[in-house]
Amino acid sequence: MTTAATTSRYFEEFEVGARYPTTSRLITLEDHFAFCKLVRYEVPLFLNDQAGTQTGFGGIICPSHLIMSFTTAMTGALFSESILGLLAIERARFIAPVRPGDTLRTEVEVIDKRLTSNPSRGVITFRDHVYNQNGELVFQNDKIALINCRPAKTGDVLHPTP
């Protein structure tokens, strides 16, 4: 099942097995160099086209953390009002190089969900599937997040009597 990711969702609204497409993002050369400068990546593979060519990648590639940062930001609309925190990132795999000029899009799949001992929140494992403009899978990871349940509305019966 694929559902558009247009608004923030609460724990109850995520379905295991559902996939939520997010926005896409062009990685410009300016974005790339600004990120490298910000975090002080001084690796020639990321900054020098000739050095990138010598590695077999055919030019510079984007650092892994730039890819993770941009794709994580793409998923924010899914739980912007309900997330309490990111608990873990697991099974991160960089499958193909990403270059300045690539446009990435992310589909978020719900792998698992469970309530915590506090019934007002739960833990959800999201799998990010990141594709380039050619539809090629370039990155994948699992994010485990603590998510609020939908707040009770006035008049809601929390524990109905039989």
C-alpha cells in the first residue's frame, strides 16, 4: 500500500507494510560544497573532480552524511507534530554513489510498530528507501523513532465500560 506523505501522522495512523512517498530534493553543487565546508569534510573525493575520477567513481560524490541528512529532512512531514525522538539508526547501506546534480526521493516503509509501557506513545521502525532521478535505489536505512499517539479529544471515552 502506498499513501502520500502530506501531513503529520500519529502512532495509530501508521500501518505496518505501508509505504509513504515524500518530497524530492535536488542536490546542487552549492549544497554539496556548503555541507562539506560546514562539517569540514576535506576529503579530495568530495571536493576535487580529478581525485574522484581516480577512485573509479568518475568524479566527486556526495558524503554519506549529506545523503542521510537530506533524506531524513524529506521524511519530516510524516511525523513533524508527533515525533518525540530518534532512538536508533540501523542497517544503513549506501548502494550507489550520489553526485551533485542528482535528485533524490524517499519512500518510507513502516517495518514494525509497538506501544511502549506509556500508552500515549509507541516505537515505530521506519525503512527509508532512497532513489535517484533514474529510479535506482541509492541508499537505505532503518530509523527507530518514538512517536506520540493521537491526543485524546474532549469527550473521548478512553476505557469504555461493557
